[in-house]
Amino acid sequence: MKLSERVRPISWLKSHAAEIVRDFEENRSPLIVTQNGEAKMVVMDVRTYEEQLETMAFLKLINMGKKEISEGKFQSAEDFFADMEKEESWCIQFSSLSGTLYSSLPRAN
């Protein structure tokens, strides 16, 4: 459905609120509400709104990453994986040490 087909005056919104809610169960297209012939607000179902928020958050993360890359704040894939291997090795050593410490603790009877 075209967005232009979902434009309604505020008076229609007031008198058809229940119908609008029912309609959103089948049609997730936003509704444009006008006042004095001028678009004033957008009405949409919660699921669509949440999806848009998630999309915007994801786009912000992408832009932050692009900015960091342009500022030279990144490392090569080779360096990244080398760091991950070091960290994994440390985690394994720590885990082994923790297991040793735990097994040497006195047990309650």
C-alpha cells in the first residue's frame, strides 16, 4: 500500500481509533495524520516501531565503525586474530588454574 493512501485528518483519527488498532494487526503501514491539511504525525504499530529502533541502532554502530576506520582506529585482521589467540590461551590457563584451586578446596561433609 502506498503511503499516500494512509493519510488521514486528525478528526478521522479521533473517531476511528479502535478501527486503526485493528487495522494494524493486518496492515503494518504507518498512518500519516494531518491537521489543517499539513502532516503533523505518524502513527504506527509497536512492532514496526521497535524494528525501526533496532535498525537505527545498527546503523549508528556501522557509522561509528566507519568513523573509527577513517580516524585510523582499527587493527588488521591478522593482529586481531593474534590477540584473540593470546586471550584464548590466557583464558584456558586461567580456567585450568581455577579448576585446580577449586578442586583443592576442602569440601563440606
